[in-house]
Amino acid sequence: MSEYVLRTFHLTKKYQRDKALDDIAITIKKGEIYGLIGQNGAGKSTLLRLITGLAFPTSGSIELFGQMQSYVSREVQKRIGAIIEQPALFPNMSASENLEVHRLQKGVPGKGKVGEMLELVGLDHVGKKKVKHFSLGMKQRLGLALALLSDPEFLILDEPTNGLDPIGIVEWRELIKKLNREKGLTVLISSHILSELHQLATSFAIIHKGKLLEELTAKELDDKCKQHLYIKVDDPKKGAAIIERQLATTDYEVMPDGMIKLFRYVDDVRTVSQTLTQNGLIIEHLSINGDSLEGYFSKLVGGIDGE
């Protein structure tokens, strides 16, 4: 059995002469919460539509649950739950009536499933209230219940927190974490807000104008964004020893090119400089590096636009 829920290979989608996606290759392992980051119009929704079978690639291929797909079959679709754009709801029906209609359409056995889903997403108290009177957050929760109705292995969400207030965003985030933790659900979430996904995702892909800029784990993203002193000395091995002995910290990393990332003393550059020089080292470079998550994303995107 494959450890991957999804892999894409050279995935490209053209609309006339314009490329909405250009040679996208991403990998999602079972049990991951995978964050797809990109500005509005970057190609996120197009990618999700290809993965869910709502659109077809111009070229490239998709592997789902270890099986190559020339198109996403109905059998595979049953293993996927998705909210792409706005969930399809009947405004003059209640939450339970909406779920019952979808349960019958999808052939999901057991009437008790409706009550189970309402409880899971926190809508078991709404009774016969019609969906047209729901808040946006309640509609998003009902959409999630619809996506989870058939017990999918893979959940795909397109900008699920759009329009939610801060409390609604926190509640949504905790619900996704719970599903991932308790049900082992693999989740793919797209958003243009990196700070939101950073509190949730275990891996990320950053796309811009249809191209994949970077794929990285949450730890790799943290390391890139974490503020640190970036140090180059004439003897990196000796420099590391002095940092441990004289500055009493192991919170540093020696890079393959010999540069040292020191994650302590960011606010005390003078002490670091004096300690290194007093022990006979020549400092060739010393700067403060690191950025906010938004700053990192902006620099990455800006670098591509500036080429």
C-alpha cells in the first residue's frame, strides 16, 4: 500500500494560450495536513479541481492512493471529500435535511449518519432552522459535514476560512486538527493567508502564477523564518566550539558552506562579535537574518516577479 495519498507529475493546465498551472509536482503523504499557499489567482483552485476530477489536465498525470489516474474515477472520488468554492446547499432546508438529501444521493447507508455529522461539526443544536438564516461560519461547517458524509480518507478544502471572524477561524482550525488526529484524515487546504495555515499544516507548497516555487515541511519553513545571526568566520569548526563553550548554547547550526546560524543572541550582536574576535577568529560576515511568515512569502514571490 502506498504511503502517498497524492502525487502529481508535470501537471499543466492551459486555457487557450494561458497556463493556469505549469509543470506542478507535489507530494502528500498519508496523515499530513498539507497547506497550499498562493495569492488569489495563483492556480490553487485549478489544481484542486484537477485533483477532484472537476477538470482535466492539459498534460501531466495524477496519482491518488497509489494509482495513476488518466481521469479521477468514481471509485476514487468516493475516497475524497471536498469543498471547492462554495458548498452546494439548499437554502430552504434545514441542516439535517441538506445532509439527508446528500446521503441519499451518495448512497451512504444509515440514517444515523446525519446526526453523527451534525454533532461532529457542532451543528447538532440548530434544529429546523433553515440554511438561508445560517451565518457564514455555520454554512462552512455544514459544507464540511457534507464533505465528511461518506467517511473520506482525503479531505480537500479551498479557502475554507474566507469570511470567517477570528473566533470562527480558531474553531475551524481546531476541528480540522481533531479530524486529523482522531480519524487519521489526510487534509489538503488552500489559502492565501500563510499565517493561518502555519498554525495548522505539517507541510506546504507555495505556488505563484501557476508555478510551484517551493515545497517544504513546517519545520523547514520555521527554520527559514526564524530570526538568527548569520555568521561567517575563517574557521567554522572553531567558531562552533567557541559558541558552545563561551556563549553556552547549542542552539546553532553549521551550514554545508560553513556559514553558522546562531538562533540565540539575536538581540546581543556585540557580545557574539567580541567573543569570536577575542578568541582569535576573523569575522567575515555577521548579520541578522530571518523574517515573518508573510515577509518570507512576499520575498519569495517578489523575487520571482522581479526576474
